[in-house]
Amino acid sequence: MLSGLTTIDDLYSATVYGNDGDKIGKVEDVYLDNATSQPEWVSVKTGLFGSNISLIPLSQGSFSGDRVEVPFDKAKVKAAPNHDPGRELSETDEQELYTYYGVGYSSSSTTDTTTTGTTGTTGTTGTTADFASGGTTGEHATSTTGVTGTTGTGATGRTDTRTDRTDTVGHDTSGPNTDNAMTRSKEELHVGTETREAGRARLRKHIVSERVSRTVPVSHEEVVVEREPITEANRGAALSGGELTEEEHEVTLHEEHAVAAKETVPVERVRLDTQTVQGEERVDETLREEVIDLDADETVNTGRGTTGRDATGRDTDRR
């Protein structure tokens, strides 16, 4: 039994978490070991819109409340070998998965048993666990004896559970009987968007230098010697001193020089912002669709004038 698990039914309402604490997905199906009838695998939906089914081994996991914790992250689980839901695991499938997850593999997980038919003829039935898609039950398929001792395909691990072949007009030849019709399915494309980081932009401020030249008008003083003749007007000033003397007269000269002073002033404000630009992106995907063909012997009367659906699901008038 999975560590901490009381009943198998608890797994169907559980959510699987990876070793990094992130949610991997909700449990879809539970696969039991044939030898011990204990849960051995669970399947979860991964990928975009849950389009992929991935199997996770429980041998190294633990259960608590509604959480199943496994020693793998979501990327590891998502990249696991694919397994179609509703189809039993063969020994090859299990060995491939065990190898991928690095878990020890034992061939006892897939066994064959021998039983005796109604007429005493010995037949072989496979007991590999076979689960219906959607996880309606947690029990593995139980093999039964067929008519005249001939049973299902034990060689491939498939179990034949048909006990009454007369309840429908036709019966399944490839596995357990279901009803009188087969279901045709197809894949549909669901397109959405996801947001991811496309890049980063940043503002960085640095200093650059520039040589600037300006022309400034300047002035200076020069000495000018002025001479004036003696006249009646200035004669008194001219004779005010001694007759013969020595003197000095001095004048201070001035000039202008260009000077520069720098001042830091704000110029503008710059900030980063984002804007959303709408565009279109094309998504190409391959969709699969089941096609049902009628394969009948030439001697079989398939009927005329009956209305039904052709292999692609379109209404037809078979005339």
C-alpha cells in the first residue's frame, strides 16, 4: 500500500505534487499490481488543456490528506513515455516506464495464470490490470474461463471477461464485451494563449562630454596721450607749479576677460512603460479521428435501403 494511504478510493480525489512542491495534476486512473492488488501507478493529465496522459509510479511516493507526493517534477512526468488510457500495461510498457523513472522493475507485476475451461480444456488467461478510462473503479480486471475452455489473449496480457455472448447482436473480438456498438471518437483542437517572458528592456543613465564654444565681446583700456597748447584758459594751471620740476603721473588700465560658469538644470523626465499590441499567430496541429469501416464477407447480406452513418459520421442513405 502507498505510504499513508488507507483505501484505494482515496486516490481518485487526490492531487499529485512533485518534489518541488508544484502541482502536477489530479489523479485520473489507478493501476493495481496483479500480484498484490495494491496501487502501483496513477495517471494524470498534463500538457496544454490536459491533452496528454502521463503515468507516475507510486513505489517511492507518499499519501497525506488529498495529496500524493512523488520524487519527480512536472517536467519529468510530462516527458514520460506515453500510454493510451483504458489500455492495460504490458510488461514492455512497465519496463519502459520503470527505466525512464529510474525505479527498479520486477516482472512479477505482470503475470499469467492457467485455468480450466468448462469442457476440461485448459486455457490461459492474462491477469494484467485493465482499467476503464475515467477511473470508475480501482479494481483490476479478473480473468474468467471462456466457452469450451478457450479464453482471451493471455499471451498479450488482455483479459476476456465475456460470460454471455448472446446479449448483443455483435460482440467484441479484441477485448471485453461492452455493448452492441462501438464508439467513434476524434480529437478536437482547443486553442488558447499563455503569457511568457519575451525579453527585457531597461533605462541606463550615463555621462557624456561635449566641447562647447561661445564668443563673448570683451573690452580693455588703452593709454592715450593728449596734448593741448597753453591758452589764456589754462595758463593759470600751467604756472601753478615750480618753474622746473620732476613729476610722475600714473593711470590704471582695465580690461575684460571671458569667464565660464556651469549650472546643472533638469531637462526632461524619462520612464519605462509597456503597451499591448494585438497581432495574430498561426497554430498548426495534427488532429486524429477514428474511422469505422465495414468489413464483411461477400456472402454476407449487408442490407439495402437502410439509413445510417458512414465511417466519418455523416448521415447516408445506403441504396
